[in-house]
Amino acid sequence: MRHFVLWTTSIATLAAGIGYAAPAGTGGPVARYQMDVSTTSGFGAGGVNPMKMMMGGGGGNSIARTMILRLGSTLAANGAPSADHFLPAGMNMGPSVPLVTPQVSRESEPTEFKRPKGRLLLFWGCGPHAGPGQPVVIDFAKLAQGQFPPGLFSVTVPVDRGPTFANSRTYGDWPNGKSKATVKPTSSLIGEHRIAGNYSPEIKFALDQDFMAGLSARSQAQGDGSQMLNWGSIPNATGYYAWLFGAKDMSNDSAEMVWWTSASAKEFGGGLTDWLPPATVANLITRKVVMPPTQTSCQIPAEVKSAAGGFMMTQLYAYGPERNFAYPPRPANPKTPWKPEWTASVRYRSNTTVIAGMPGMDSADDNGGRGNNAGNGDQPKKCKPRITLGGFKPC
């Protein structure tokens, strides 16, 4: 598992660093507030350990609701920074949650980071077979020396970091160590929200959009060697995007990894796994980077499945609506000067994880009766697939 975590962390870092947009200048509102709300289903939802589930622990149908709250201000706090988000009763989390300012601590001694020595094979696009020019191969040893494949990222996906500790004079966020409150599967965002503290003006808005519905997806092996990913459409989805990670051997640092995305272009970075505004999603649909809300399937090419071996972890994202508020409100006439005292943005997303090619762990795998004594009248044998340091061990 150490190698698995190292590889996935390296890939996530690579994706997050591409297309980064610098924070806006200081000429904006006094305070900015952001709520990023998510519905997560499948593996890893509901507080269940995903590794336990991959090893046969169950829990693949769980649904979890989460939110990230961030307040940034250009003002200094009157005393120690203090702010709270007062919630509607339907959240069932108590009257409010505190927005805590992170404590600045001395930098600790850097820990040694062992960079992977293997290769990453990049594939993209839905279909039975990979298109021309695939895969693009990234050698981690060369990447460490600054040798990056040219022309890999064809579309710039905006990344909106919103308020952060780095781009705010005073800052607070939730979740944090001060609060034990958690979002429940039955929590509702509908109603009045109020943010009050000693370093920003009071922020008030009402939400009429609740958490998005949970995604339900399945992955099924096809006769041509590909893997079909299917999902049910959900209300308010503005578009869908999927990516896959796989590896044949997770027992050493030099193994070959596979990264695939549903985009029809070589686009892996930017904010594709972030919360994207509907206008941005609509633009990416026209570029065939994001799948339209009417699409409910994507065929993962046979070459991807062959290169990944038996283990493929697929993430599917449904982008959602966005609610924006400001005080004073934006004038109807765009020529009228406008400088809001505060702005607030609420972004929605739903995502799920599917472990493909694991017998008994998803609805994907048809093992043709292997290990079931099919046809001889015996009772089916119980079998739990395992992930070991040597890789995926099927039934």
C-alpha cells in the first residue's frame, strides 16, 4: 500500500499543479466567502475505509455529504480572529460552526521524499480502442529533471482557489480541530445562512439548492477487451468527467502506472476535479473535454485495461450548479460602477468511485463462472479478492 499511496499522491500533485491560476488582486471586496459542497457515493463514502472495502469489507453503496467553508478578508481582526457560520435548522449540526484561523507554526525539518522511478502511461477518450498517439509516456526520472512531454495539455481549465490563508489578510475555515460537528446524510442546505465575525462584514444569503444527488455507476467488462462505465443521470448536473488510475504491479517503485481521462483531448490538469462553474463546464463540453449532462456511459479503451491489469480505480464527477451572492447586489446596468462589500459563492459537485475488474466488488465483473463450480450443482464458493503488495489477486 505504501507504493500505491506514493503513486496516487504523485499523480494528484501533478494534476493539481497544472493550470493553476494565481489569486485575484487586492482590488476586490472586503470579504469573500466560499462554500464547496459535495455528495460522495460508492467506495470511500460514509466514513468507510476504502482499502478495507477493496479487500472485501463492503460498504460500496454509502453516500456522504460534505462541505468546505472558507472566509477571507482584507481587514485585520479586532482581537483574536473569530467567525462563525450560522446554519439553517435543516443542517442538523447545531446553530453554528466556527471558522478557525490556522495557526502559523515553525517549519519542521523536511522529510525525505522518494520520487517514483517508474513510468506513467497517459490515455484519453471514450471508445473501444485508444486513439492515435496513445499512450503518452511520462518517465518520472526525467520529469524530476524538468523534461516534460510537449503539447500534453491542450485546454486551459480555470482554477479558482477562492479565499485562502495565503491570499487573505485574515482567514478562517471549517472543518477544523475546534469543531466536532459533521454533515449528516440527511443534512439540508435549504434556508438562511449567516456568517459573522470580527474581521469581516456580516454576510447573509438564502439557499434554494440542496446537496446534489449521489451518483450511481457501474463498470462492466466488454467482449472486445474494453470496460464500459455506465451511470445514472442526476438532476442539476451540468456535465460529467471521469478519470482512471491503474497499475499491474504495486510491489516496487519502478512499476508502470496508467492514467486515463474521458476527455477527447490530451487534458489532464487544471480544475477538472474541482468545482467548476456552469459556464466553464458548458465551454468544456463544446471542446469535448467534459461529457454533456445527457451522456450516461463511456467506454474505457481496451488498451487502457490491458496496460492497467486487474486493478482500475475510476472516479466519476458530476459538476453542479453555482449560487453567487453579493452586497450590495450587482447593478442591472453593467456600466454602473460596482464595488461589493462582500461576495459569497456556493459550488456543488457529486462524485463516486468505482473499482473495476474486481470480482464481487462491483457490478462490473463477469468472471464467466470461474471459481463458482458453475453447472455441477455445487454451491458457489465464497471468494473475496485481495490487493497485496504484489498487485491485485482475483478469485
